[in-house]
Amino acid sequence: MIPFDRAWPYEIMMGDVYVSECPFCHADNVLIPLKPSELPDIRDGKKKLLVFPCCYGRVSVIDADADYLLTDTRLRR
């Protein structure tokens, strides 16, 4: 079972990866520096440091599915 306190939803639109809200500063519709072509590598076990461009909050993405990025940091309370 996915620990939802460490997961964050994402969307792919026109070849870019977006999150609807930043988990740190709560900015809306944030374009994150992650390419859709990197998602299969993350699913296969490669970790990816993700720095949110709005507030420079950092998380390590350790897994991904079609809807959520699983991180090593607790994002929800």
C-alpha cells in the first residue's frame, strides 16, 4: 500500500510534468523539473532529487505510478 503522506499527485500536460500545488509554499500549477521520459527510470528504482522552482523545497522521488510521485519526505499531515 502506498503511504499517501509521502505521495504527491502529478499530471503530464503537453510533454511537461506539473503538480497542482506545491507541498511547501502552496503555489498553484507548478511546472516541475522532471521529464516524462524520466518516469520509467524512477519506476525501475532510480532516485531523483526534485527541487520545486517556486520555493526551492527539495524531495527525493523514490517511486512513481501513473498518478503519484512517492517521496522520502512526509508531505501531508
